[in-house]
Amino acid sequence: MGMEKYNEDDNSEYLYGPEILQKLDFNKSPAKFNPPISATKPGEDWMVVRPLQRADYNKGFLQLLSQLTSTGNISRKQFDERFTQMKSSGGYYVTVIEDKRISKIIGAATLTIEQKFIHNCSVRGRLEDVVVNDTYRGKQLGKLIVVTVSLLAEELGCYKMSLDCKDKLIKFYESLGYKLEPGNSNAMNMRFEEPS
Amino acid sequence: MGMEKYNEDDNSEYLYGPEILQKLDFNKSPAKFNPPISATKPGEDWMVVRPLQRADYNKGFLQLLSQLTSTGNISRKQFDERFTQMKSSGGYYVTVIEDKRISKIIGAATLTIEQKFIHNCSVRGRLEDVVVNDTYRGKQLGKLIVVTVSLLAEELGCYKMSLDCKDKLIKFYESLGYKLEPGNSNAMNMRFEEPS
């Protein structure tokens, strides 16, 4: 059991350095916030936008993700291993919103950074796994978390940021500066059977 | 100049272990090859399908990529650094076809593996940067390289493999098993200005 013990220091470990979130200029985004909010001033003093921490296993991060799709029954050990793998690979910017009054994760989005040879060995960002607890409706949290990771992609030097989405979300993402490029906006998938 | 010298051993270094390509079962793919070919039997004895090697800097790999989009003027040092970064991050499966008669790369596709928390800490594959030298038309090389990395994604345990494409390529990818999922097949992008 000693192997699965985590002390306070482990728990507060961030997936990426939080200081970069201080640098994001929300005036650069075409998104309109009313009232104006940002990653550093998310609108309520009990709210914080920050990188994923190990402690978030116990703050409902996976329960929030399960509102998006199936997550399975992920143990603390599995979570911890994936966290460690993401951190050592680099390029994973899982970003969350916490309600500090109740120590719960109420929003999340992931930016992944893909290394390329094209465009002078550039990097491309992708937006993944966006989810907001819908009991917090009206607080612009969806917009806040997506704009945060989109500005982060630019700050990290991406030449573009990409996402796949359902028809009903097109207008939302357009309002944040994303475009369907004419003749070049098809997302296709091949699904593999789960190993039995 | 000593810093930029590469010996034969460095040059033959693979981005990922080539043995996994031996395991791919081309009968699992819905793609129809006529005549039948595969990664291990690409149809001509002067052709080989393999992981990217450092030597490919001198075998026209970047010139081939530049048929796809701008690559810029990438030095040997930049190429080598990106190769090293991809290898140490893990999850980058740049795969090429070489014409051994002339030591030239004539086809390439990249599989990237994205680590997830969802689906029980699963992994998702993405197809990127597919390009084939069009003077080799009729040899099914586009199909060959895409099916190779698609089977590789399944072999590596991905729950799905995704790609973005232009309208004119939809039929091609459908013939290889990719689908536009109704109501959920939009690829959107935000492009950032190059730093000046």
C-alpha cells in the first residue's frame, strides 16, 4: 500500500507550469465576454483557472469528464500513471476550472501540442475534451476554458489550433475565432473494436 | 562543424522500432489492393516501407513534404533536433516508403498517438501529413502508406483513428474504412499569425 500513498506535495503537482496562464491576453481573442472575464479573473473569487493537478483525482475531474463520454473506472494508480506519462511526454495542457468553495472541478479542456516537420519544424495545437458542469450555466465557463487554451496555443507558438465538433457547436466555436475552411473541413474517423 | 557531423550509426537510427510493421495484418483492412500488397511486400523489390530514419534528411524526405505544404528551409541540425524531440516524447510514428534504387523517399504519412484520460486512459490516433510522389502513380502507394499507419494505430491500442481532409479526398478515405459521422464531422481551425 505504501506505493499508492501520495503526500500533499505530490497532490499539488501541476501537469504544466501555471505561470504561463498569467501571460494570456484575453483582448487578443475575438470572443465577447459580458461581463469581461479572463483566466486570471474568472468572474468569481471562488473560481480558479489552472493546470490539472494530481489532487484533481479527488476533486471530481474524472466524474466531470464522464459527462462527455465514457471514462471507465479509473483507479488512482491509473490516473497517476497517465498524469506522469503526459508530463514526461510534454505537449499536454489539460486545463481546469475549480470551484474552491467545494473543491470540485467544474470545467476542463485539453490543448495538445503536436510537433511537426512542416512549416519550419512548427507545432500545431488541438482542442480536446471540453466539458463544463452545466449547473454553472450563465457564467461563460465554456467560453472561458476554450479561449484560455486557444490563447495558450498561440503563446506556445502554434501556427494553428484545430478542433473537431458536432454541428450544433459550430456557431459557438465561430464566435471564438474558429473557422470551417471551405472545401477542407471534414473530420473522419475509423473506430477500432475494443480488445476482448 | 564537429557538432554537425553524423556517423553511419546515427544515420540509420529509426524514429520507432521497425519490427512492429511486420505484425500488421493487411487482411484486416477494408481497403482493396489490386494486386495485393502490404507494408512487408510493397509490390516491388526496390521498395521498402519503414519508420523515418535520420538519414532521410539526405533522401529527400523534406522535399517530398514540401509537395504538401511549405516546409521552410530546414537545416540538418533542426531536422535532427525535431527527430530527437519526437523520439523522446514518444507517440510519433512517421512512416515512409523509400525507392532503394535511388535512395529517395517517395511516400510518407504520420501517425500521432494522443494519450487520454477518457475511455479508461485510452489512446487516440491521428493521421497527418500524407504525401506520395506522383511520378509513382498506379503503384497504390497512397493506399499503402495510409493503411500501414491505420493498422499501426490499431496495433498500438487506439480506440479510434482520426483525420481531417479536403472534400475531394473523402471517397478515398471511405474506401479505407474512414467515416464521416453524421452530425459530428466538422474540422475547424484557428490560424495564428507568424511572429514577425
